[in-house]
Amino acid sequence: MNTLTVTTLPGQLVQINAHTEVDQVSSTSGTTFSYELIQRLRRNGDLITDVHVAGGGSKQVGVAFPQDEEPVIIWADVPPPGTHVYTITIQIINAVNVGSVTAESRSLHAIVIQT
């Protein structure tokens, strides 16, 4: 979803700030809905950390309504010297009576800090 390339020198750390607004809209069927998603932060393809988000509720049959989640990751990474690609992704693990899921506003920022 978002990718950022960062170059580091020996003794530097990278502070990563990631945010995504995820909008779910329930389907018109059923009286309940539920969802589970994971936001993952990777460096050069390797998982660093993740955030699990789950939600749901009751509703009337024939009615659909939106629900927003905003997973946030704030992480201090100590990579080896070199150029690194940080990536944020969202994966839907489970969705029951959910009509659509959309990643709206999103951001991925990094600050390189000399330690």
C-alpha cells in the first residue's frame, strides 16, 4: 500500500510512523457483521511488526452502514547500514456480511536519527 526508501549509516536508527484509515461497509444481508484485518510493517520484505484490528456489530437486515478503523504503527528500527525499503500493507483476514473494505487516507513517514 505504501512504500518508503531510507538510507542509513552506522549508528543510525529509523523512527517509522504509519497510519491508514480503513473503511468497512456492511452488506445488506444478515443481522450481524464482523471483520478482522492486519496492518503490517516490513523492512526489505521482512516483517518487523503488525497491528491487528477487529470489529463488528448488529444491524438491521437490508441496511448497510460504514465503520472506520485507523490502525497506527510507531516503531523505532535499528537496521544495518545501507538502503532499506519499508512497506505498509493491510490484509483482511476475516469478513462476515461486509460489502466492501477500502483503504482511504494513509501515510508512511520515517525520521533517521543518529544515536
